Amino acid sequence: MSWRKIPMKFPGTCIVCAEKIEVNEIGLWAKGLGVKHEKCAQITELQCVVCGGPAGCPNCEFQDNCNIPNVSQLCICKKCGEQKDAYTTYVKSAKKKFTILNS
């Protein structure tokens, strides 16, 4: 699936940074995935969905297979992934950041 550059006809929320994309602002859209800012498409390091810090992309075991602009943006850093109850914390954080997952 490829991202299409479009002028926003309606306000939206960026799937990367969770900030608003205003009407007439240029956004990148992909069917079934949502929209994101052009600047957010340039990101080379994802944020940890739990702590908000760097996810550790340069040292990730999946680095060779990961296409950062096209992945879900729901990565977890090594530190948070090694915590007790990491999965439960991950799910709660993802639901908090992306409220559409609560439906």
C-alpha cells in the first residue's frame, strides 16, 4: 500500500504523532491506515508507545525487515518490553494513544 499526498478536505489526526492535520494542509493518506503529516513520514526512529522515548530502531533485531514509514507506529522499546507485564502495559498504552482501538 502506498501513501498518497493529498490536501486535507476534513481535519484529521496524524497516526504517527497524534496531532491534528488541518483542512487544506497537505497530508499523506493510505486507505485503511489513515493520515499522517509529511514531516512524520520522514521519521527514521519510532517512539515507544509505552514511554514515548526512542524505540531503538537502529539496534532493533527487525531493522533489516522494517520499513519505518509503513509500519504501525506501535513499537515498544527494549526497556519497556523487558518490564513485568509488558504486554498488558503495551495494550493499555496503544489503546490510550489510539482511541479508535477501544471500539
